[in-house]
Amino acid sequence: MSKVIVTGGCGYIGSHTCIALLSQGYEVVVFDDLSNASKESIDRIEKITEKRPELYRVDLKDKNAAIAAFETHKDAMAVIHFAAYKAVKESVEQPLQYYENNLFSLINTLIALQKFGINNFIFSSSATVYGIPKTCPVTEKSPVSTAFSPYGNTKKIAEEILEDCTHSNAEFSIISLRYFNPIGAHKSGKIGELPNGIPNNLMPYITQTAAGIREQLMVFGNDYPTKDGTAIRDYIHVMDLAEAHVVAVDRLIHQKQENNFEIYNLGTGIGYSVLEVIKAFETQNNLALNYKITDRRKGDVPVVFASTELASQTLGWSAKRDLNSMVKSAWNWEKNYRNENS
Ligand code: UDP
């Protein structure tokens, strides 16, 4: 059985990826410092897959601890690196924490991988590296632009570090996956997104408003040059995203890659406005959401959606689940979680 190390495997995308890996027969080891996620994720993964990934609690910012952790699992075939802070606004307020956490963790991980000859690496990148795209759909050849936030900059710098590493070490194979907007939850309703505190992202804000935890959803701006004036994003079901990681692992392990540094967009290729997402949520879940239009949020991009051609043609992966499935699964999880904890 091929072993895969998933850093940040207790988090939202990481935990769904563990499920996808386990259901494809991979052995999974989770490295997590539990700073922004709970070890309960491991129980949830086990409930769904009937397999329990080993959890190794480690702060990858600490170089010696990182090396010790990877040494224990140096027989791993690949590493998927999710471990990072991800709140855009917080990164503007605390840039050094973001650079320290996201970049030191990455560098220490890479040092450990080189030391133990683990040569297959998958990185969690983001569509944020494109900034405000001049045209949509955004292809992987679209220019990477100046980051809007320290968070976005850590993704941009990380990709540069990774590319440099593949130049210096021909054995090293890296796939960087640029996520558009992951939402939704596993169909079991036993795991999903669980942000700390007040959510920054649209979908958890919607589900928490529907659950009565937040009073009202603010729609940030209705004066964008779009069909209904609200901003457009490419929302992708988190399980589609998770499955793309399994395809990427498979590509690296079986040495199918054409270059030792490959980049893929992960989106559906379809853009939905904020109001369309709200409407789908209301219709699919048969409820009315309390929302109000307010001013634009600083730094928001008006329209962004992915070109999915490269992922579909080269990786052989494309998203299967639609917006209805995303909004239904997101609500199913939120309801179950609140019931469990009431
Ligand atoms: N959004 C909103 N209200 C919220 C959160 C988000 O109207 O409470 C909008 C936001 O302006 C953007 C879209 O929803 O147009 C997606 O925002 P999110 O923060 O989820 O992702 P990102 O901005 O990173 O694409």
C-alpha cells in the first residue's frame, strides 16, 4: 500500500482529501499542529472510510521537529502540503505570522523531503496568484500578478521556491494545484468546513446565517460589471477538489508527469455570482436566507473563473459535481454539526 503524508490533514480540504485517498486504497498519515483544526477530524474520517489515518502532531515551523516527523515516515511515496494559514484579512493584519508560518513550514518540509529522498510533492496553491485577471477563463499561462495580501503572496512565493527546487534537483517532482473557490462537504454530512470564529468566506457565512448563528449575510457589492452586479467566482465541490489530489498523487507515483514542475487550475470553468449562489442555496434547501447588499469588500476581484482544459486534458480530471450538490452538502453538514453540538 502506498503511503501518503498529508500535512494539514485535519483541515477542511486536507480532511476531504484524506477520505478520497483512503477510499482509493492509499495509506494516509496526517501531520498537523492542530492550530486551526481539531483532531476530531481524524474520528470523522474514520467514521466515513472505516480506516483511521495516523495523526502526527507537529509544528512544521520547527525545523528539527519537521525533520523528526518526516524521518518516522520516510517510506512515504508522496506528500500533499496543505498546512498553512489561509485568512486573507488576518494576513493583512499579521503579515509576519503568515510569512513565518506558511513559508517556514514549506521550507522545512522541503528540507526534510530532500534529506529523506521523498521526491513527490503536491502543493496547495490558489487562484489568488492571478490577481485581477485581464481575461476569463484564466489559464495556467495567465500572468501571475502582484499579490493583494500577504496570504496571496505566500502562495506566489511558495510556487517560486518550488520551481527553484525542481531546477536544483532533477529527482524532485512537484504539482502545484491552484484552487478556485472550494465549497460543500462530503455527502455523508459527517465532515465539512468548520471555520474558527466569524467566517470570512461566502459559503460558511451562508450556512451559519441559515443556522441562526449569524444574523444576516452581507453581500459585498452589487455594482460590479456582471449580470446581476455581484461578483463572480468559480465554486468547486470540495470532494471534486479532493479527488484531483488523488489523481495528482497517482501521476507522480507512476511518473506520468511531463515536467517536474506542473501547475493545474482546479475549478469547474463556470462562474456564479453571489446572488446565484444564494438563490441556489435557498431553492435546494427550501429556506429563505436573511441577506443584505452592502459595500464592496476591499481587494475583491470582480470576476474570476478557471480554464479547466489543462487539468482535463493532461491530468485527466474534471469536476463532476454541480452547484446544487455543493449548496445541499454544505447545508447538510452545517445542520448535522449543529444538531450534534446542541
Ligand atoms: N462574499 C460576500 N459576503 C460574505 C463573504 C463573501 O458577499 O460574507 C462574496 C465576496 O465578495 C466574493 C464571493 O462572495 O465575491 C466569494 O468570497 P470568498 O471570501 O468566499 O472567496 P474569495 O473572495 O477568496 O474568492
